[in-house]
Amino acid sequence: MKPVKEYDKLLHGIKHVHMIGIGGSGMYPLAEILHTKGYTVSGSDNNENEATSRLKTLGVKVYKGQSKENVEGAELVVYSAAVHEDNAERVRAKELNIPQIERSMLLGALTRKYNNVIAVAGTHGKTTATSMITQTLLLNKMDPTSVIGGKLPLVNSYCTVGKSENFVCESCEFVDSFLEFSPDISVLLNVDNDHLDYFGTMENLEKSFSKFVSFSKKCYVFGEDERALRVVKESGVPYTTFGFSGCDYTARDLTPGQKGLKFSVYKKDEFLTNAELSVPGKHNVLNALSAFAVCVDLGVEPKCVASALLSFSGAGRRFEVYGEVNGIKVVDDYGHHPTEIAATINAAREQGAKNIIIAFQPFTYSRVANLKDGMIKSLSLADRVYLTPIVASREENVWGVSSEQIAKPLSGEVVDDYNILADKMIKDAKSGDYIITMGAGDIYKAAGIIMEKLKNENR
């Protein structure tokens, strides 16, 4: 039996759940799952987007903006981490004695309703690996419920709602959110230096990951990541490794394919199948290998895993190709850490990019303060670099950092208007080049503008 937390009981015997920030990538899939399971769901968001539109079509009441009237009649209020106690709806909920929980607690409560929870963690690759595992289980009739940090094209949603005991969830370490979860199987892709504004030291970060893994019965870990392997060993949980060599599951004989890499999959020294991906980069081979390890051990035939992964075209904002005009390819990516920046640029090179023109949107002052040198080194792999101002998110700039500090050593340029940015990048590009927008904020809007301008130029 899984340990029950006190707040789990809040979902019992109620009908109406109200969600503040319902259009966010972490909240929206939970809203859809609750709605599908028969709860009356309402919510509010300051912005209207694709997620709020989809929820409205499902019959969910979504309010534009937050006001105290929105929580009337609710029996439970769920809020995202960005929503503070002084929010009008939270204040009113407190006045009405309506219980309130943060969204990670709701997801944690859901993990205790399923008997086979696969929780995917790591500094990089969580969304893609979660998507790959979900797609493989879906296409092999294992009917999973899932919560994903990006859109899975197969279902055009951030979640799936199945009837089996399989539950796949992306598990984020920020502010120890994943410590609310109760996984049966944990997947640890890597452990890198991020969120140190919260954790303070790498030792604290590793301890958090180790505690998360310790909740599971078994872990799948990238065996060539020294920190990740140390974390799992410290947890005391039985584990299976995946990687390119010296691991339980390995990918060998990598060669270029049409869109991604081809490789052979082995379990120990036993050949399982050949595979090919439709997403580029060696990092995605590792993501795919985690899906192979998990799904094969769950009973999916290796060739069926390979077929499912070949049809995987990527998760939203993960090397998402917006299109190609006159030989110029436009790509958007969520990467905001030096390791992710380098992986995306290298993936574009593997696809034959002649020149890479990148617009990077730094996310949070603390991350820039901690990782500025790494950002400069990774961005130097591109041929031309633009930056936007830093997205503050939840922070004040007490570090005195700026995008100009990154741009200067790269002979780059900081542009704060997406229309102007689009014009500059298009002017730089020629056939065979890649234009890449990258960051965790709203830089994807620039990719849309670039595509429209290229199409208009081509008419």
C-alpha cells in the first residue's frame, strides 16, 4: 500500500474543483484528467491560450483574469506555484474555508490512485522521455493516463486519460515538487546544475533526487551520468541502467537516418531490435532508450517499441519544426540551460544545417547568474546569436545580470521586439540555414512571426 497523505482525502466526496492558473502547462492536464473523471472543474487564468480554449470545448468553465467571485461554490481550490497567498481568489477561498492545495499536491494525490506509476525525472529531457513512454504504451494498447509538460502530437494534448493502472508523469525537482509523488517506477535521465537558487548546492540537489528515487520500487537511470548513478545508489533502490556502453540497455551502431538517428538496441549482449527516430540528436537516443528499457520490461515487444518511437514526431516546444521556406528551416525549443542549448544546436548540425541563427531568451536572473559562462560557451556553437531581455518570472534582479553580458562576448545583439527580431534573423538567413528560437518564456511567438514573414516574402 502506498502511504496516504492528509491532503489526499480532499478529493474524496467532493464534486467542484477550482484551479487558479488553469491554462498553465502544469495545471491544464490535471484539469482535463479531473474533468474526464467526473469532477466539475472551473478555473481562471490571466491569459487565454490553446489550453484554455481546449478546456472550454470540453465544458470546463474558464474565467479570464482572477476575481473573488470565481471561487464561489468550489469545494477545493488548486493553485500553481506562481500564485501567491495575496491572490484575490486564494484570499476569498480562505474566507470561505475552502481547502487549498498546490498543483504538485494534486498530482501527488493522483499518483496514489494508480498501481503502476512511472515518474520521469531529471534536469533535461523529462518532457520528451515522458512523451515517448506515453506514446509507446498508448500504441501498444496499455491505455495509460499521463501528465506531460508539453503537447504530445499523437493526442494533441498535454495528457491522456486511460482506464489501466499505468500512470506516466513528468516529475519536476523545482522546489522539491516531485517529493509529493508516489512512483512505482522512477526514471532518472540526468542530474545537472539547475535550480540552485532554491537548492543552494549540488549536494542538496542530489539529496532531493535521491529521496525522490527512494520512493520507488525500481529505477531506470542513465548509467553514464556520474551524478545520476550516485543518486540512485544512495537511494538503495534496485536499478537498471541505460546508455551507450557498459549499461543494461544500450544503443549501438548509431548512423544518420532521415530525420533522426538509427541505432541497434541491446539488453546486455542480447540484440533486441533496430530502431530509428524522427527527432534529431544523440540526447534523444538516450530518451528513447529510457522508453525501451521501461516498456520492454513492462512486456512490450522491442519491435513494437521501435515502431512507436519511429512515429514519435516530438513534444511541443522540443525541437519543434515550424516549417521551411526557401530552404530556411524555423525551429523552436524550450531549452534554457547550457546543456540543452548545446544539445539543440548540435542536433541542428547533425541534420545538416549550414548556418545556425539563434535567438535565446534567458529565463530567470538567478539562472543567468549561476550559468552565464555556460550559456556563452553553448551559444558560441551557433553562427549568429541574438538575445531577448531576461524573463524575470518570479524574481528581482538582485544579481545585476543582463542579456548584454551574454551577448557581448558572442558579438551578439539584444533585441526586445519580436517583429524587429524576426526581420533581423530573416535578413541573416539563406537556404540551408536554421533559424532557432529558444527559451522557457514566450520566445515561441517569435518563431510564429518569422514563419509568417517568410511565407509573405515568398508570395
